[in-house]
Amino acid sequence: MARITLRQLLDHAAEFGYGLPSFNVNNMEQIIAIMRAAAAVDSPVILQVSRGARSYAGDPMVRKMIEAAEEMFPNIPICLHQDHGNSAETCQSALDQGYTSVMMDGSLEADMKSPSSYEYNLDVTSAVGTSAHSIGASVEGELGVLGRLDTGTGEQEDGHGATGVLSHDQLLTDPDQAVDFVSRTQVDALAIAMGTSHGAYKFSRKPDRDVLAMSVVRAVHERLPDLHLVMHGSSSVPQDLQDIFNEFGGQMPQTWGVPIEEIQEGIKYGVRKVNIDTDCRLAMAGAIRKVSVTKRDEFDPRKFMIPAMESMTDLCRLRYEQFGSAGNASRISPLSLTDMAKRYSNGSLDQRVTS
Ligand code: G3H
Ligand code: 13P
Ligand code: ZN
């Protein structure tokens, strides 16, 4: 099946009222796990690749792994998305590699540490939007900085994310500014800041409205009902996966992620793309730990990877079901990039902005 754009996929999700998990991939095992889960429940797929993943696996390897996934799972539409592009150059290099969607994260400067100015974000996101749309690919922007509302800190686990302490003004997307941003950049999807952050340590208790501002989703959706919203940092960090990790020698302090019911509530208010990396990492790491502790003579990497893939497949399948994307792969026929480019140029994909 042809590769699908993020825009077409999210338009379909909006039409039929579901959300899509967007899983980060770095290697063959993660791609197979995601694809097996999708095939089991007939869900379309977004595979997102960070800059870190691109340098870990190398662009040729990523490209070929995606081609292999397409060949092995011909009935599943796949969107290949650049996660957290830090510059126009990064996004262009992804488009050159055949990505059908790019995220230009202009909420931070290119170092991915310093919060940027609004003008910078507008300029860089518009420029990426123009080049992506000219070839029919999609663009996701970000307004507001990801980070914890209780501590004011961005995510540092992976060595990127805002440094220093941020104010609530920086950490919460302003709905009025979102209207201006979307009309001036023509992004296909907008990542909003609402108290979520990357990594395992998002909340130090089950989150309530003081630390997880779901009201931002509703406020942005009210002003931009046709806009596709993206929740980053949306792993749920399930208790059972924390327990397995710790039971087999891990040392993860008790932590809380984004509850599934909050994501499901967000899906009612325009959230269409839900970014998940940490849960997949935890699912695999727990299974690998279990083998290393219970089978101490084992040294065949496949014996570690098979249960790791199974654990991640179970997780992905659950998310497809919980977010409602299950059952939708067979209802979508991907449009070509050329067709999408024509639609952008004749204005039929302009975001309708209401205020
Ligand atoms: O953007 C956050 C994702 O979890 C990707 O992390 O940069 O370590 O691949 P990464
Ligand atoms: P998690 O760390 O919550 O999985 O978030 C991943 C993400 O937002 C990738 O862009
Ligand atoms: Zn993210």
C-alpha cells in the first residue's frame, strides 16, 4: 500500500472520531511490534523517527526498514513522520528521504534547549510548511513548551527539552495565539503544551488538573474545531510495566504518566495524534530484564528480543483499541503526494480558522 500523509490520516480520524497513537521507532524489533499489532486490529500506523533515531540507525537503514514494513504488511497504511525536527534543514532532509510528514518543533531553538521567540517559531514553521506542502507532505507545528507544571522543568532524560525553569505562560499553549499561529503557518496539526513532558517522570502523583491541563485542549478546540491536535509526552507509564521492570532488577522510582481516560477525553476534543515512546521502551526493557534474570545462561539476542517484541505488540494493540483507530486501516485509500500537493495548491486543505 502507498505511504500515507499525516494530513490524510488525521482528516480520516477526525471524520470518524478516533485518535492515532504515534509510536517512535529506532530498530527492526519496534517496527515489527507496531506493525503486527496494527495488522491484528486493522489500524493505520504512524511511525515517527526522532533525530536521535535517525543517527542511531542511519537514514538508509530507516528507509529500508520502512520499505520492508510496507512489503510485509501491504494492507496497513503507514505514515512516516519526522519527530521533533529542530530546523528547516532537518525537516527537508526527512522529506528527501521519503517521509510523508515532518514536525517542525519551533517552540525551541535549533539547539532544542532554549525556548524560542514566537516570531522565530512562525517563520521557521511557515517555511517548512511551504516546502512540505509543495510536495504534498504534511507538517506538524508546536506552540508552547513541553514541561512539568509543578516544577517548571522540561524533559532532560534524552538530553533534549527546555533547560531552566519555565513559567506557566511558556508551558501552556495560549488558545488565542494558536488561532494566529495556525492561520499564519497553515500547519496540518498542532502540538500543544499542557503539562505533559517526555520520558518516564512526568508526574509525581496521579495527575489532576493542576499538573495536567486538559482544559487547554478544550480551549484550543473551541477556537479551532477543524484543527488536528497532537499530545506529546503521552505515555501512560503503566503500573504493571513499572512493576515488571522493578521486579527483575530495575530501579525505577514510582512515577505516573498520562491516564488513558484523559487521552480518550482529549480525543473527543480534537486530539488526533498521541505520541508514545516511553511506554514502548518500558515494555521492551521489562521483558529483556525478565529474561536476563530468569535465564541467566541465555546469550542468544533473539531470546531477549522475542518477548520484548511480544510485550510491545501487546501494548501497541491496546493503544489502537483504546484510541479507536482499530478497524480503520481497511477504510482508507492513501492519496499520492502529487494528489495532496494539488489539494494544497488549490486551497482545499486550508485550515478553517474560526475565532
Ligand atoms: O522526542 C522524544 C522521543 O522520546 C524521542 O527520543 O530523541 O531519545 O529518540 P530520542
Ligand atoms: P513519551 O516520552 O511520553 O512517550 O512521549 C514521546 C513523545 O512525545 C515523542 O515525541
Ligand atoms: Zn514529543
